[in-house]
Amino acid sequence: MSTAPRSDEATTPPTIGMVGGGQLARMSHQAAIALGVHLRVLAASVDDAAALVSPAKALGDPGDPEDLRRFADGVDVVTFDHELVDLDALAAIERDGLAATRPSAEALRFATDKAHQRRRFAAAGLPLPRHRTTTDVDEARRAAGELGWPVVVKTARGGYDGRGVWVLADEAQLDELLHDLTTDAGLAEVIVEEAVSIVREMAVVVVRSPDGTERSYPVTETVQVDGICRETITPARVPEDVAAEARRIAEQAAEVAGAVGLIAVELFHDGEAVTINEVATRPHNSGHWSIEGAVTSQFENHLRAVAGLPLGDTQQLAPVVVSANVLGHADGRDPVQHLAGALAVPGAHVHLYGKGPRPGRKLGHVTVLADSLDDARQRARSAVAALGDPVPEVD
Ligand SMILES: Nc1ncnc2c1ncn2[C@@H]1O[C@H](COP(=O)(O)OP(=O)(O)OP(=O)(O)O)[C@@H](O)[C@H]1O
Ligand SMILES: [Mg+2]
């Protein structure tokens, strides 16, 4: 399966198994339906977003080596909707030839371990915020002193949606955090880094084939509020040379990580330099716009890549594409009960993930294609306001 089929050759596409039953697996499932490709999901519960819609689901814990192995044994290719996977078990699956793992355990480690990621990207000469990785309290304090205040501290493993990231104003706050992160086993590995004066936060989604063929999507701007992505704007509001630089860096990062399938590269622009924040080796929130907004969606391209099929065109279909996330409203409303309000907005493409409506939880997104940013943004926001927490009025 390592060589792509010739376009005039008859081959049965592999059965793909996606580990994780969240919204990314749910939207991958939609893409699989269109292609007629078999997708199975390994979900933790029958109520998971993808388990609700997939007839071919297995229930199990991706962190449990036995569950992962059993799942891999029933498919040709294993891929992922999240990174919380036992990497040793995955490496054993590769070694024993139970299934092709795309991405590999080695590539996935870039996403599960931010310290590993930083070391590998730094060694490859990729631009990063000034930082230090350490498991030593004194070294962490020294690094913060050198980098200056405020300083950012992140745990190397286990963070998502801003959990595991702290901006600290002074030494007292740092000491308190380091104390909290210390157990009998010592300090959990952290990255201490400069607080970047972010002008624009961006993401570039890159799709990569097993043979190394790569395509990147146009640069997306991610509007973050309190560490959570609320809105994406494509193309990002950055000069053309900055966008080109961002794509070049992202494509190189994909290569260094040895990604197969999608890799989303989160980047900062501080008005002068572009630096890499982090990567995720799977479909990503910053690529949801591509479902309606690009010739080929990120989900379809991920499936194409991991199946060894030709990659699809990543071009954007309208001058501006805005996607806004539906986060659970404080009043606990179920967005599906407010569909009418959202669908009354012209051109609003509504996606709901079937998840229980908890305040602040990502429950869906809305995408609008338009000729102008104001128009796209205003329509996406008004549909989101009907469904969940309104997007704050930020630039
Ligand atoms: N060095 C930094 N300087 C300034 N802001 C930062 C820095 N690092 C992170 N942030 C802010 O915090 C957000 C979350 O950080 P990061 O992406 O590392 O965490 P995460 O929890 O893994 O993210 P995700 O939401 O992608 O799961 C970033 O999107 C950015 O807005
Ligand atoms: Mg992030």
C-alpha cells in the first residue's frame, strides 16, 4: 500500500479506522460517505459525536493498548481524530504490520509532546518563539528571568483548548504554578517561553501523502479569545509575503514531522517575524472553512492522503471565508433547537456535532462564503448568536 495506485489501475481503497469519536471523525465520516470509502471509528462511548452517526463503530479506549490493537487488526489504515493514543502500542502495531499507521507513532509524537516538537523543529532551523524546555524548577525560574515578564509556561503533554497554557505576570505567579505542577515524581516537563506580541495568529493546514507529496491550504487567521479559537478568517489579514512565508514554514514543518494525512501548523505573526506555535497531526478547527470554502475539504484530503489516493485541490472558492465556532451558551440551550434562527441567515452553512450542550464546549460551527470580510463575518456571527455563545466583538 505504500505506492499510490496508477490512475488507470483498479484498486479497492483501504478500510480506514479513525481513532477517536469526536467531531473531526464525524466530519471525516461525511467525506468518507461521499467517496464511498469505508471508515470505522474507535469511540469511547455510543454518545460520541461520530459514534452517533457511524454504523461501523468500535467502542474502546484509545489509551488502552489492547483496545487499540484489536481495532487496528480490523482495518487497513489507522488514523486519528485526537492525539490521546498510547504511542508504544501504536509503534507495536506498525512493527507487527497489523495496519498502516498514518500518521506514524513518530509523527504523532510531535502533537502529543510539545517539548519534543520544539526540539525537533529547532534542530531543523524552523523559527520558534524564544523558549526553554525543562523538568527543573530552578531552571524554569532562570529561564523566565532571562525571557522577561510576562512569560508563558506550557505543559509539554496533555494540554488542549488553552488548558495547560499560562501567562504569568511575575515570579510569585510562576512559583505558584511550578508548585502546582510538581508531584512526587518531580516537575512535569514544561516549556517556558517569551510572551509573543501577537499581531495575527494564523494556521496553515498541510496535507501530505505517504510518498511525501504535499499541498497546503491558504493561510487562515484564527481569532482566539481566552485560549479558544472563536472564529477563522481565510485568507488571513496579513501581507502576501507573510502569507507565503507562513506556507513555506508550514510545509517544511510537515516534512520535518514526517506527517501523513493532515497536519495543521499554528503560527504567530508579531508584525515582523513568523514563528511556529504548535502543530496538530490531524484535521483541525482552523480548516473547517474548507468544507464549503475550498475545492477539496480538509477531511476529504485527509482521507485521500491516508488511503494513498491523489490529493485534491486546496484552492479557496470565494474571496473571503469565515467560520465561527458554536460554543455552548451559558443558558444551556441546545443549539439544534435554535436551528431555525441560524438557517434564516442567508448563506450560513451550519454544522452541529450532536454533542451535549455544556457552556463553553465546542458544539458546532457556521461557515459563510462572501465577497467581503464584513459581510462574511456579520452573517457567520449572527447565525452563531442564535445557536450558542455570541462571538465577542474583537478585531
Ligand atoms: N508564547 C506565546 N505568546 C503569546 N500567546 C501565546 C503563546 N503561546 C500560546 N499563546 C496563546 O495561547 C493559545 C493556546 O496555546 P497553545 O496553542 O499552545 O495551546 P493548546 O491548548 O495546545 O491549543 P489548542 O487550542 O490548539 O488545543 C494560543 O493559541 C495563543 O493564543
Ligand atoms: Mg493551539
